[in-house]
Amino acid sequence: MTVYLSSIVGSASIGVYSLATENIVIIPVMVPQKKAQEIADWLQAKLIYTSISGSVLVGALACANSNGILLPNSIHNEELERIKTCFTGNVTVMETKKTAYGNLVLANDNGAVVDPRFKEKEIKQISETLGVEAVPTEIARLPYVGSLAVATNKGVLAHPLVTSEEKKTLEKIFRVPVDVGTINCGIPYVGTGLIANSHAAVAGSMTTGPELFIIEHTLGTL
């Protein structure tokens, strides 16, 4: 696996501003289209070039796998139509007060883990949209699981303080190896600075050589 370094809107926190699955990458329109397409090409994924709720915080607001996309109810109609035009899976606008689904849900094509504070009916809707079992759990004893790890169909890179019990749960749900690491020179909130799929990974521009090695080793396995 190749791991590329990049930034979005001048920030190394690229996981906050973009998201990737096996097939698509969503990057906000505030990013130059040439750069957005370059990132999509690295990931061998189709570019969906849109903001969400008028915001550049695409990676924080949405969560997706190959089967579906979870979106906040604040999304604009034209943004929703743009996503539906480019994505053939389930597209669900969640009718809850929560908005940051990228921070609250972590998924690959095998499973999903969600913030334990979700209600049972919300977890069921998440499961149906993503087409996988969705299990409430924490990572490093914290509930915002989407910001604390990155999951692909080859591996999971998690917060360094993930407990052994949490790690076992992640391995069972995602059915891939789980390892720990940091991003952007020691940031433990891995999801904020990394997007990836089975083809490649794009890490924040401040990510160090040792961090890149761990990313490549963890997400490039199998």
C-alpha cells in the first residue's frame, strides 16, 4: 500500500474534511478540483465533489462504506442530490439532533461500531444503511469512535490507548487485524488526520516517517 501525504484547506486534519470508501471519496468544493481529483486518483475512487450542510467538514459530518452513506439532517437538497447522483448505495439522512456522524460511527464493509449514546432505533437505522451489524462500543474508553480510528477492509488503525477488550471487539466486528498508532506528529485521534481504503491511504502532511510505517503496515495487510 502507498501512503500519500497531503493537506486540505491548509490543514493536516484531512480526515475532518474528507472521507473515503472502497469506491468513492467525498471532498468539499472549497478544495481546488484538480487537487480533489488527485486524491481520488490516489485512492482509485470516484470523486464526489460537494460540501455537506454548506460546510467543509465532510469527514466529520458523514460516514460511509461501500453499501451506504449516513448524512446529517442539515444537509442541503442540492448536496444530497449530488451524492445520490454519484453513489449507488443507500443514502440515509438521519433524523436526529446529532450531526457529526463521521465522528460517531466507524465502518468498513464487514461491520460498524457506533457511539454507545445512540438509541436502539438509531443503531438499527445505521446498520440497515451500511448493510452491516452495528455495535455500540468505545475506543480508548471514549465514545466518539469515528475520530478515534480508521477502518478499511484490510485493517484498523486505532487510538494508542485502546483497551485489550475494545481491540478484541474491533477485530470481531471488522474481521481484520487491529493495531495502534498516531497521526500528524503524535495526534492519537487517528480519524482526524487519515483517510484510506484497500488501495491506498492519504495522511495529514505533518505525519512522520515512523507513523507512516505503522499506517502502511496496519492498513496494507492481508
